[in-house]
Amino acid sequence: MSRFDVSLRRSGGVAGTTLEARASVDLPEHEERAWLAMSGAGGGEPEGPDRFSYEVELAREGERHRVVLGETEVTDDLRPLIDRLLETARSR
Amino acid sequence: MIPPHILKAICRNGTPEQRDWALATLSLDATLRLARAEATASRAPARRSDPLAARRPGALERTILDAGGRSSVDGARVVREEGDPPSSEDVAVNEAYDGLGATHTFWWEAYTRDSIDDRGMPLTGVVHFGSRYDNAFWDGRRMVFGDGDGDLFNRFTIAVDIIGHELAHGVTEDEAALRYTGQSGALNESVSDVFGSLVKQHALGQTADQADWLIGAGLLTSRVKGRALRSMIEPGTAYDDPVLGKDPQPATMDGYVTTAADNGGVHVNSGIPNRAFALAATELGGLAWERAGRAWYDALRSPDLRQTAGFSAFARLTLAAAEALDGRTGPVRRAVAGGWDAVGVRT
């Protein structure tokens, strides 16, 4: 378990609306491994019309990781953090 | 023998007598093709996917599948097929079925286009995709709908123009393959909004001045301060909400947004060509798919439309299409030119 300050920005989708959230989260080890493996990756070709794109930044003591993901790249290990931050973004 | 594309052009542009003749010839042609296909089928095992096998041009063939909340279409279960009665308890299934039908009917009745590929491609819709999934998309083969999160977005089958929007992505892919980034991406988006809106106007029998020119009315929940996802006639005014922020669409080139997000702002800058279309259509009046929509459709199908076309290149093709409809000084060309001029796109 490791604590990160995380920010998420979801763009695209047919709605074209942007959702943003920031949170301090404890990541289980397998999720941390999955996220750090994606660090600096992504941001390639569009996946197709109206798909979401996620920009995630994870930071802890001097480390900073930026990950840009298309929605088809979201694996089972990456999804929980994204879902959690989306819930934060939706709350009023 | 007259090639089918010429006959279709006559169906679209001819006098009523010419249209009747061309339609009869087209159906005779289809009958001949059918007879040939049947002769072939009697020798070989029938294949249901054979586009020539026992199919009437313009016939609807819909299948709705249920993804059961999974983020994958694999294993989705068939819940309604063409001709089946409505599902009694699942409104998303019925909305998807009806929306695919309205869209198919629009393309066939307005432009004699036989489904997405103009070759009678069967239509497949997948509902209940993902968990609290705020989206609908065309994946190159089928339409996929989420249920929305319930906080910001309702189910994505709720708006027929969204269904029309997604299927129009299929038409654009088939005809023009506009690259989904920057200006060509914003054009790709705008073409989907234009024909999505026309699907709705056609289904409701609305003239241009009766249309709301909104995209996705009904999709935002009552908690959101907003009317829809986008306004074609007044881009930037669809919503202004504490969570979603303000509708970021510009109405003119002065407000063109440069960004890396959303594939270069394809859902943002689409407001500019959207408004050009809405202005041209309302200036012309009447049924928007007949003249303004026709010019846009002909531009989309032009062999001169490049995959990387920007707004100006597309605008010039709509002008050429308008001129082909009623001449250089006719009302269509004048209205289309006025629309592009008003949003600051040089032609």
C-alpha cells in the first residue's frame, strides 16, 4: 500500500464534457505496479470516434508520473482508481 | 444499363416522373440481382451474410444485445431482433431498437442510402455497456450505449439524435474517413451532429424553424444546469453547471480552441461548422435534410474530400454541392455561403 496524490482528467466521449478530480489515495501494490508501468506511456492515435481519454498524474515525495490512456487501454488493475476519481468528480 | 449510382442521383434530383422511373429501374435491378443471387444460392449453400441474398433494398435488419454491465461486447446476449415485439421491461432495448430504426429510415427516405455502408449493412446496438458508463460510441461495426451514471447523465439511448450521431460516424468512416483529430476530427464530429439532428427532425417531421437544434436533449439529469450537450444554433449555451463547467463550444473561428485533450478539441470546435449548417438550414427554411442536408451529404461523398480536410476545404465542397443543386446564384448556395461566412470560415 502506497499513498499518492492523484489527479484525473477525463475528456472526449460523445458528450464532450470534461470531468476532473484530485485525491490522496492509498494504492494497493498490484494497482501501483500497473500504474507505474504505464508512466510516460500513451497519448497515441485516437481509438475511434467518441471514446474517452484519461489523463492521470500520480505524485509522491519527489516522484511524478503522467499517464495518458485511451479507454480501451484501461485494464482491470487501472479501472478502480479511475472509477474512484470519477465518483469524486461527479460529487457536488 | 444505367449504373445504380446514377439512378440514385435521379431518385434524389429528378422530377417526380424521373424519380418514379429511376426507383422502378432500381428495384428491377435489385430483382435481377436477386434472381442472380438465388440462382447462385441454388448451387451453393445459402449464406445469411450474403448482401445479395433475399434482401429488399432499404430493408431494416436490427439486432439489440445486452452487455449486462460489462465493459466488453464479447458475450453480450441477443435480446431483440428485427420484428420482435418490444421488450416489456427494458426501456434501453426499445429505445435502441427504435432509434436504429429512425436512423435507418432517415438515410433511406432522405437520400436513398441503404444503411451505413449503402449496401444494407445490418444494424447492431449493444445496451447496458459498462458500469455507470457516461457514453455511447460507434466501434466500427456496432453502436454501443452506456446507462449513464444517473448523477450527471441519463441512459444514452434516451436521445434519438445521439443514436443518429453514432451511426453517422459509420457513414463518415465509409464515405470520407475524416481523420479524428484537429479540424478534420471536428468536421467528423460536426457531420455526426448534423445528421444526428436531421434524424430527429425527420422522425418528428420538423421544419428547420421548428427544430431545437440541440444535441442530446434529455441526456443530462435534472440535477445538471443545462438543456443538452450542445447547441448547433448557439454553440456554447447548452449548459453551465458547477460540475460540468460551462459549454466550451465556440460559435466562430475567433473562438477556435487549441488543445491536446479530446483529440484536439474535436467535440469543442465542431461548434463552428455546426452553426454554419444550422444557419444555412434556417435561412433556407423547410425540411433541413432536403437542401442544406443534401449539400452536406454530397460534400461528404465528394471524391475531392480528403481525410485531413480542414473547415475551409469542406466548406468549399458544400458550396460546390449547393451550386450543383440549384446553380451559382440559387438560394442554396447563397444560404450555405452565408452560414460559413457568419462563423468566419473562409471559402
